[in-house]
Amino acid sequence: TRGTSSSTWYSRDIFADGVSGDIIADAVYTRNSRMEEKYGFKVEEFGSKNPATDAVNSINGGSDDYGMYCFKVKDDITSLLLKGYLYNLNNVSSMNLDAPYYDQNSRRDFSIAGKLYLVTGDLLTMDNDATRCCLFNKALFNELSISNEIGGSLYDLMKDGTWTQEVMAKCAEIATTDLDGNGVMDLNDRYGMVSEQFNAVSFYNAAGRLIYQKDQDDVPFFAANTEDGLQVFSDVITMLNQPFCRHYSNAYNEAIPQFKEGIVLFYPAQLADVPLLREMEFDFGIVPLPKYSADQDSYHSTVTTYGSNCIAIPTTVKNVERSAVIIEVLSCESMYVLTPAYYELNLKSKLVRDAESGPAIDIILKTACYELGYMWNWGGIYGAVTGGFNNNNPNLTTSFKSVEKLAKKAIENDVETIRGIDH
């Protein structure tokens, strides 16, 4: 696993050495103890600051050290995949990938050319942590009587499907004000929203669109270079560059302190940020990222593959079916023990400030999507999108032409490599 070297993206869902009073750790310990007692195996974890490097060294050494890899998808797992170091889970008969304890959205999005080398599910909590949402200052929302301006609370709009980016912009504009009256908007003033560059991707996904889609042969293609795709990106980047939206580069030094101080209305974030707000004086709520338009089929919640871990099996495993069975029983038990602990207690009861956030969390986790454009960055698409965000350039036509040309070749090479892997 990626261990505990990061204060946010640390492994806490695989191993715990005893009961400590921590909700997640206790659930992990209970799960592992039950399965060890019932099936006779013992769970051990090796936490690494550089898991992909350690994995390569292990594989090149031919050692059967690890039955499962469980670390960052982007760059780490993808690099091992292209080297042929992971098993195609579709060929592992002991894994019932149709089971409810595997995230079917991850199967849909991670599969390439009919092959699946990684999956997420109830065994993990970090994929939930990495799911995008929108935190809002409920006290400020009520103080400014914003519900009168938009026809109800955010939860009302969420339920009837009218929580949109246009509504979000209207609310953010109402909330923005020069608190100290010096004529300059700075960290001491109140903003309707704070945003990092990744939101240019997550708001596009929230519009029900993926930058990279897949054809009938399960092969990815660049899908955003269309009139519709360019228009959505233009609208997203334009909104995120309005005066009501302050950009930040470090959430922990800028966005979170501002939100905790009560001078930000909307903080588009990830569920991992919720525990960091435990000491916040003001009541806050959680809703999905808004739809692009009210007629959209549903909400969509991006899972950042930088934050999310996954389940993968290395090719050095001599008895792959045994590893798969262990993953199966741990995953199934997690559905009854770990997920309720994370979902019901850690989010719905212990940390979230209002009961209405519960249905919102249901929607957020059920509508998870994984953007291949960010995960693989074919054609340099992430830089093209974030460049538009950072430079306030909503017209991506020229940069997308370059991306499309480069992406086509990059995808062809990667798909050819994946098709050539025989396990």
C-alpha cells in the first residue's frame, strides 16, 4: 500500500493492529480478524512511500511477496499495467466481478480493450475519499437568505434535479463581498467559491460528459473535441474565472482555512476533506457537484485517480486463485463491516452537520465516474484543460486539435501494448 506518508492519502483500509476507538480502524481490525479466524489466513501490510518502485523491484526479483497491490491508480498502477506486471482480473475465475462489493462504475471505466487490471470496491475506503463533492457553508447560506433567490434550499434543488451550475453561480455571486471595504478582493474578503484547477475536469464530468469515452470495442477515444464538448468546457472555465471564484494552489493552506473561517460559500472538494472540517465553527452541508443543465439525466461525481487506491494482483503471485479468494472474502465482509462504518458513522453521523447530507452522500458515491483523460493524460489533455482554467482562456479549440492528434497515437500504442499482454 502507499502507507501513511501522506496526511490525507494514507492507507487505512487494509490493516489495523487492534481496537483503538477509531471507527475505520476498528472496522478493518474486525473484518480481518473474522476472516482470519474463519479461513486461516493473516493479513499483513507493507506500507511504502514509493509503492510502484518497490513493486517493480519485487517483480523483477521474481519474488512472490505480495498477494495484492493497493495504491494510487494514476501513474503508479497504470505504469505497472503497461509493463505487463498485473493480472487481467477478467481471467481470474475466483473473482466474481459482478458481485455488489466491487464498484461496477470502476469496472466500466477502467476496462480497456476488454481487459481489466484494476478495480475498486468495498474493500477500500480511499476511492470514496477521492470522490468529488461540493461543501457549502449552511450558516452563510441561511444568513443571506439565498433560498429566497433560488426557490428553495440546495437540498430541495438537488432532489428535484434543478441544482445546476447556473444556480451555483447565482448563489456564489450573492455571497461575494469586499468585507474590509478596501476595494481589493483578497484572502480577508468573502468569496462565493474557491477552486483549484482540477475542478475544470470535475465540473465537465459533472455535466455528464467524459473527456475520453470508449467505442464498441472498449477502446478509448478523445470525445471532448466536439461543438458540444467545447461549449461545456467554455462555460465551466468561464464560471470558474468569475470574480466570485478565488483560485488556490494549496487547499490546506488556503481553501480549507478560508472555508473554516466562514468566508467562503462553496468549496468543491473531495470527501476526504470532510474530517478536516471537524472543528469548523459554522454548520456546513454536502451536495453533489451541480449539473450542467436541469434536463441532465443525473448527477456525476468524479473520483480522482491520484487519490484513489485500487485492487490489483501482481503477476509474481504463484497461486493467483488463492489471492483472488482472499480478496473476495475480504471484499464481501467489508460490504457488511467497513462500508457501513465509513458511510453511516464516519460521514452521515459523526462528521456531517445535518441529516440532509445523508441522501446527498448516497448520490455522490453512487454516481462515481473515473476520467481516463486525467488517469492516462493521453495527448497532454490535462495540461490543455488546466491551462484554460489558469489563463482564463475558455476557448480550447486550438489546444484540443493538438491533443486529438497526439492522443490518437498514444492510445493506439497503449491499446496495442495491452492487447499484447497474455495474462
